[in-house]
Amino acid sequence: MRNPEQTIGNMADKLKTAFIGSVDESGFPAIKAMLQPRKREGIKVFYFTTNTSSMRVRQYLTNSKACIYFCDNRFFRGTMLRGTMEVLTDAESKEMIWQEGDTVYYPGGVTDPDYCVLKFTATSGRFYSNFRSEEFSI
């Protein structure tokens, strides 16, 4: 892959769904589809919204190891990023990615206690395209 930052960044920006992985209480991987990240810093840091009361938040608070996966069905290519997930509940983080219409999910608004931010920080990844995979560091 010539330009991972551009290729993976374009996938993250254009694909409407991202898959996030966590480790469950028994040590098994657990995957969940999410809406695309609300914000990203290159391909190192990604921000998602979720419910504070969710199972995934409990898992990340216990074990921060995580991955995110973007899959482009049109070109049959994908990328997995490995790293850690933080659960952020501070006002600044919540306001940073809040969008109009989020009250559908969080009726109490940006200060809803059941609204939090997931911050994923990547350390490495794996890209698949044209019948081959390649590992890379971030």
C-alpha cells in the first residue's frame, strides 16, 4: 500500500459502518458494527459515540485492547487497526463530537450520563486488497 494514511483515511470517511472489537469477560473477541467515526486524527486516533451503559463500555473498562475494521465491499478490501480504546466521559470530549440529532440516542443531550465517547488509538494494522495482506505500524 503506497499511502496508508490516505487509503485508510478515505475508507474511514466514506464507509458508513465501522466494526469495533473488544475482549469479553471470558477472553474471547467480540465485534460490533458502529456508525462511522465522528472524528479522526489521521489513522492513529478515532472517536465514536456510544451508550455509557453498554456492554462494550464495560468490556473496554476491564480490558482496553481493541481493534477497528473498515470493509469496502465494492472493491473487496479492508483494513484492521489494532490498539486500545478509552472511554471518555468528560464534557470537552462529549461536546467535541456531539451532533444535531443525537438526542434520538441520548435524550438528555450532551450532558446525558448515558452518552460517552470511545477514543481508539491505533498502534498497528493490516490491510487487505487484491488477494494479499500487508502489516504496517502506525
